[in-house]
Amino acid sequence: MDTEAFWRVLDAAQDSDKPLDVAVADHLSALPAEEILAFENRFSRLRDAVYRWDVWAAAYLIGGGCSDDRFSDFTAGLVALGREWYERAAACPDALAEHPAVRTAAASGDQDVIFDEAFNFVSSRAYKRLTGDTDAFWEAWEAYTDARAAIEEEGSEGMGESFDFGDAQQMRQRLPRLAALHLGSGPG
């Protein structure tokens, strides 16, 4: 599944009355097993592309801290926001300060906005519906990724420059708009 097809699945699901993760799983479960694995492959690549320190810092500010598991939920949530916001955040994580839900959440103290654990599992849920087997997805995914690794070269550029998320001055310098929302305008 190419990137365009992936985003079309999300766009179609966003028109549903159901939560996004449920609507995507519904759509995927109507596809052949290979297409579900291809969707997961594209999803993984999109998440990997934003597995960076600057994006993690944004998650840290928005979430009031951010563990490894929470960052996984955050990267899934970035994808779930849709192509426009995903691409904006990938280009400049500080742009998330403009997202209406982030602004509302900052004002109310909600630290769960964007974090979307359920979206991490849409492919496995769809695969289970298709096969009736809870473990079938993970077995198929392992075989799929082993086969893809033999023909695709990973182009990881790393996570970028590491910095101290607990240093308010660095956060204000690197993510000024998000820091203003979550740390206020104080010096440090």
C-alpha cells in the first residue's frame, strides 16, 4: 500500500460516525490479509519517520512528560490526525501549538490529546476479524517484515540532536509556541 492509498483509508474513516480506530479497523477487515499487512507497513514507516527527539519533546510538553510507551501512542496519534497535521508536525513539531485540540487541551490541562494507544492496534484488530485468530496478525507481521527487510533498505536518519526535555529554557528555544502553551512565558 503506497502512501496515497494509506491516507485515503484514513480520510474515508474520518467521515464515519465511529471512532477513527474502529472505522479504520472496519475498513481494513474487508480487505485481503496482505493489504492489512501493507497498511501496517505504511503506518510503521510513518511512525518511524517522526521518531525523533524534537517530536518527542513536543509529546513531552503536550503530555506533561512522555515515556517510551506514551511516545509510541503519540506517534500513532500524529498519524491519526490525518495527512495535513501529520506532515505539519513532521516538518515542525512546534506547529502542533496551532492544532485546535492541542490549544483546548492546554487550557484545560488535558494531557492525553493526540496520544492514541488504540490506533496502534487497528491492523491487528482488523486481521483478527478477518482470520478469527488473535495471534495470526503478529505471526503474519513477523513473516511480512522479514520478507520486506530482504528487499527494502531502511533509510533511518536517526533521531536528531538529543536535548534535555526538563530544561525549560531549551524547550522554549526549540519549541517556543508549544512551550508558551504548556510552560507559560516565564524564564525557566
